[in-house]
Amino acid sequence: MLMKGVWKSDLIMATWNVRTMLIPEKVQEISEEMMKYKIDIITLQQIRWQGQGRIDKPDYTLLYSGSEEKTGKLGTGFMMNKTMKGSLLDFEPQNNRIC
């Protein structure tokens, strides 16, 4: 939206308790919903993945933080679209509940 010579854009955020991302199709499901609703950033809870990391795909980036041990419990993360990926300065996960 252009207002008085200044570009203004809305940031669309969402949160989703995914219950588990141990199911292989879950990442694809989340990315499809993100595209469908034009969401810029989704916070994810209960991903249940081990460790911490980043997955870069053409349409999205997934950042996650889980337990160091393979427990299949807890875990948080963010999925952001390709536009937001360029705005990310740093990602410093703290533990399986905070990133």
C-alpha cells in the first residue's frame, strides 16, 4: 500500500501448536498453509525435533530448537516466507521452549 509517498506493508504473523512434526508430511502442510493465507512468519510449538537448526527451502526458512536428547517432546520454531528470510539478522535458540 502506498501512502503519502511512503511504502507501507502489513506483516502477517500466526502461531500454531503443530502437536508434532515427526510426521514427514507436516512440514509441507505447514508451508502450504503459510502460502495459502499469505503468512509472513509462523511460530511453531511442540515440533518434537531433536537439536537446533535451520532449514532453507526456496519458499520458506524453518528455524527450530528442541531437546538435545531424542525425547520426542517439546520443541519450538519459526517458519518464515522467502521475503522475510532476508530480514533475519540472527537466530539464537535458548532451549526446547525458547528460541
